[in-house]
Amino acid sequence: MSRVYLDHNATTPLRGEARDAMLAAMDLVGNPSSVHAEGRSAKMVVERARAQVAALVGCLSTQVVFTGSATEAAALAVAQKGRHGGRFAALPTEHDCLLDWSEAELPSLVGRDGFYNAVRVNDMTCRLSEAANGGALLLAMSAANSETGVVAPIVPHSSTYEVSEHYDEGPLSVEATTVCDITQAVGKIPLQWDRLFKPSYAILSAHKLGGPKGVGALINFTADDPEPMLRGGGQEMGRRSGTENVVGIAGFGAAAAAAQRDVEAGKWDKIEKLRNILESALEAASNTTIFVGKESRRLPNTSCFATPGWKGETQVMQMDLAGFAISAGSACSSGKVKASRVLKAMGLGDIAGDAVRVSLGLDTTEDDVMRFADTWAQKLKKHEARAA
């Protein structure tokens, strides 16, 4: 029996379109900064990809800055905090590439049900106000969480972040400019920027949407070019030095164009139905399993669930041996699995360590999810028998 890959939020298989574009780019000998014909050919590939990424994100080509990863893009965005009040804060549900830079401890805006509520928003606003100390700050908020799939509501851009409730000291407000992590959302759901929400910066990665690993982008929605962290040759219009990874960028662009076509064609609607079929099958096998954010708006491919007393790490290993690739919590570079801090921040407490994430891809079939559900149910029965 062939293995079933259900960890697409960790990385996606390389799309055929991306592979073809990369193979073609490998034959180019020119440096994209060179002015001769060979250099111009390489430059053309980079600029085509820039336009493809811009079309997917919904921005201008000139606003796309290619980087080595979304992590580098996050660091470049955070480095601009001096232009936005000098302070940076990230929600506890953000990816480590943003959270590790945070200068304030904020509460999660969502509870275990995946919904945002006024109490949490008010608490965050209080803490943001304290962190800003009467000024402004740069705030990180992802468009969708990678572990739970919960999609964020519209948030303000470069304006006063206000709550309707009034406190003894009057209404609380803080000027917050947004860094939006769109890594998981882009290519799965439509992204629409409008007057209500357009972040100052957005970050994304190629390998989350069928492109190669090792290339990402910062989207700069501001009127000013970002201050570069890497200095040298002045590539990327002076915003990020270092010879562009032409091969990787070519694959990124091709993957972005294909992802845009898939979103517009509604292909993820089918995957959402498969995700729901999977969850129904798992619910039928267990009346104790908790599905995080099930009633809230989620990415169409993501299911995060916890079965109290059955460690997520154990489930991952058992399902891996049975031929299924899933994930649990967050994995560090050594591959060690630990309880999800995201789920803890959402209020799941000790059962955060019992959670696993299943994330489907466009090539996932109903047979795949039903095979997984049947195998998972068998493993659960054995676990319950041992625990009895």
C-alpha cells in the first residue's frame, strides 16, 4: 500500500509547473544584474516570477521583494519597526519567525472554539496600549494559523485600533501597523485587500504552495522601500542584496500562477468537503476527540484535533508506521515534537500535547482520508484497550 501524505501545511509537493520552470532556468548562464543578453534573459525570468507572485497576492510587482524564505521576509519586516513607532509585538499564535521578535506578551485573540471574542480583543488592546507606551507599534497577525487553520478576521491597517468598550480611564486605542503572515492562506483562499484591511507588510513562502524550498517574499505595501538588512550589491532594487536565486524564483512564480488558477477554479472546495468527510469519520470513531475551531472559518484543507490522553507525538509515530504522514505540535530543527504553544494560548491546556494536525492537498482523495480514518480508529481502539 502506498504512503499517504497529509502534512501539506508543513510543505507541499513540488508542482509540475514549478519543476518545468526551474529546469528551464537552470540552463540560463547569466547573472540577472548583468546588462548583457545573458543577464537580461535571467532578469526576465525573475521579473516574470515577480509579476506572477504579485498577481496571486494582489499587489504591484514592484512591491514584491524576493528573499531566501518567509523567515527572512519576517525579519526584514520586523527590521522596519523604527518607521512604525519602534516597537514590535506578535500574537502568541504567530509563527516563531515573528513571535521570537515580539517585545510584548499578548493574549490569543481566539479561544479553543476558534472564534474571536470581545474579551480577548479588549485584553489584547490593553496590552498593546501598554507596549506602545502612548505611541505606535508594528503588530504581527497571520491571515490563517498553520496549526489550526483558523482564518483571521479583517484587522485594521495603519490606523487606530479601537474597541467599543469603555474603561474607567476612557476608551483604549493604539496605533498599530500590521505585518500579515499569509504563508498558509495564500493559494488556498482568496486574499482581498481593500480600504478596511491592507497590511503594511506581508510574508509568504514558495514551498507552501507547490514551489521549491529556499525562496520566499516580503510584500511591501508601504510607500517607502524597506531598509535592507543585507547590504552589498543592491539587488532587489536595493532592498535585499545577494544574487537572486533565479532557479528558485522561477519555480516560485510558476507555482504562484498555478495556485492562483486553482483558487479561481474553486479546486479547494472539493478539498474542504474531503476534510469534512474525514472529521465526520473520526467523530464516529471517538466521542471524546476535540476538533479545534471546527465551527469557525478555517482553511479548507486543515483539521486539528486532540484526543485526551493519547499523545500527539505517539499518534504521529503510529500513523507514520502505518503509512500516513501527519504532524503534531511544532517541530524544531532536530525533529523533536513538543506540545503546541498555539493550542495552549488558545486555552486547550494539557490536551494541547494530545493534538495532531492533518492537512490535505489538491491531490488528496476520498480513499486517502477514509484509509486514514479507518487506520486512526484502529489505533485508537488499541490505545483505549491499553489505557483501560
